[in-house]
Amino acid sequence: MGRAGAAGRALSHGPSTIAAVKVIHTSDWHLGRCLHGVDLLGHQAAYLDHLVALVAAERPDALLVAGDIFDRAAPPAEAVDLLSEAWRRLAELTQVVAISGNHDSPARLGFAAACLRPELRVVTALAQVGRPVELAGADGLAGLVYPVPFLDVDLARSRWADEALERSHQAVLGAALGRVRADLARRGDLARRGNTGRAPVVVMAHAFVSGGTACESERDISVGGVDNVAVEVFAGADYLALGHLHGPQVVNTGSGDWAARYSGSPLAFSFSEAGQTKSTAVVRLEGSAPRVELVAAPVPRPLVEASGSLADLASPAWDQRRQAWAKVTVTDPVRPPDLYQRVRRLFPHALVVRHAPPDPPANTTIVVSQARDPLAVAREFVRFVGGGEPTPAEERSLAAGLELARAGESEAR
Ligand SMILES: [Mn+2]
């Protein structure tokens, strides 16, 4: 049997060899989020359907959700319903372990957490740090998952006041991981499973670990100007399952003995993520370095950034991307009339439309004074924002506006 052979090989590596465990790692669902006014909830529901199917097919030992489950502290009722149903479906298939991120309200996400079935562990409280979720295997303990929710620095410092922690994420996460290591030390040999090796240790956290690449859709978590945490803080883990950064990425641990990764968000939340392939990580911990397989998430609609003159943007070169959510920059020297409508005819799902002439006027000062003809001032402004003379229609609008203003003035007298 291949399985027995693998276990035999594992044994030959000595006592540091870890037993086989499989986890699925995801994060940053941001349920209830919009993309430039587009409600993403239906697409988030589609991702959760995909995730349920993935978990059903892979049968992992655990599903890890590394924070920012909701987009905001008080999420819309529809998002709460969606999560409630997702928890039920997922916890019927595997052990679910979730933590709060910087967008979640620990109290609201953690509501009634102590009453949930054991297959669903939602960890949002500081008091839980250092207490693992034990993954049960066929012959005993299969692995340990230490959930570390996003820590409010000031709260953590006051609760752990005896440690006199510096006011930084690095310091409070250091204290949190101190609790993880203390628990591991206390367990000692108990943390070993039968004769197939040591139970692997997974730490899950929501943090900005140094070396990670940010994009435009993460909320800044800096405290006193410091948001980065050195990856070494998490030493002792075999796998560090991270949430917070929305691009899927590996974090270099500087060691072949353990691995750290951001699963990234399942959907793009900004145009800066247009080039990313959103995915879910299936992680196998066995023997030495974890093996990771990225499973692409369903794409509701690709994102594209398009830039050029209206004539360029009408070219067939863009035809494959017409149905994308688009951020369109029109570069005609003069702002084309009916810009928004014309762009929408080319890209029906354009979400951001702007005009950026190739040679924008240098910092122009428009002098407004009693002595000047108001129409001349208005024309100058149109020239400044549009890059050209007002069209006849715009001239008529300016004149009509001026007349209305004058009529209003004389009425007020
Ligand atoms: Mn996030």
C-alpha cells in the first residue's frame, strides 16, 4: 500500500518527521463587500458553493478561514444569513476553524461561539490564544491548529499588562505565540501521534507579515506607524496560515522546515488585483516541507484596466475584454462629450471612467474677480478640466446658468 510505504519513509526521517494532515486554507471573504457599487454577495455565495464542493471532494482534516470573514463590524443581514448557511454546510463536512480579522467585530463574529458544535470553532477572543483545536485522526491526534485572531494592540497590552508589551503588532503577536509555544511545551510527547510521527502544528493568524505584497483593498492596520510583523515571530509552526493580504502569496520563512502563506481573498476587491488568480490553498503536511495545491476560485467577471483614446478603446483588440469590469482612462487631448455613455457603450460593465489628457495643463490659476466677465472665467475652467474650448452646447449651458444665477440675485434684492 502506498500509504504504508509513505509512513515507513516518514519514520526513517526520525522523530521530527510529521504525520500526514491535510488542511484547506482560505481567508478574506469580506462578505457584504461591494466593488465600486456592485454588490458582490451573489458572487461570494458562488465561491462558498465552490468551497463546499472542494471540501466535499478533498475531505481535509480541517478548513481554515484566516479572518476578515465579514467586510465590516456590522454586516448586512443577507451576509450574516450567507455565513450562517455556509458554516452549517462546511461543518457537516470537516472541522472548521475560523478567526476574526481586522474588519470583523470579535463580539459579533464570535457571538455564541462557546455554544457552537465542536466541528465549528470561531475564535475571536484573546483568552483563546494558546488553546489549539485538536484534529482527530484515525489513530489519535492528527494535528494541532492554533488560531490567533486579529489582536487589538491596546486591548492585548492591557490584558497582558504583566508582560509590559511595546505598542506594536509585533509585540502582541510575540506574546500570543509565546502562549502557543508554552502550550506545545506543556504537551511535550503528548503532541506526538502513535508511531507515524509528530502531530503537525498549524498556526493561523491575521496580520501583515514583513515581505508580503499589499494591494489597494486591504485596510491599513498600522499602530503608531508600525504594522509589519517579522515572520520569525511564528517560529514553531509547521505551517502558518495567514489572512489579511488579498493577493495569494508565499511568505519566505528563511527555513525549509516550515512554510507560511497568504491564501488571498477569493474575489478581487480592487483593480490592483486584476492580474491575480484568486484561489484556495489545499495544503498537505507530511514529511518535510508542506505541499500546496492552489485551486482557482470561480471568476464572476474578470477585471481590466483600459487606457487610450476613445478610438483606441473601440478597436477590436479590446473585444475579448468588453464584458469585464473595467476601469477606463480616456486619453483624448480634449474631453469627449458624453464620455461616460460612450465608454459604457464600449465596456458595458465599466465601473470607473476618467479622462486623463496626455498633456494635462500645468497648475493653472484661474483668477476670479468682480472685474472679470463670469463667462470668461467659466470658459477658462472648462478648458482646464476638459482640455479644450467649450462645445456650443456647453456654451449654451454656461450662458443659461449665468442667466439663472443673475435672476436669482435680482430676486434676492
Ligand atoms: Mn482583508
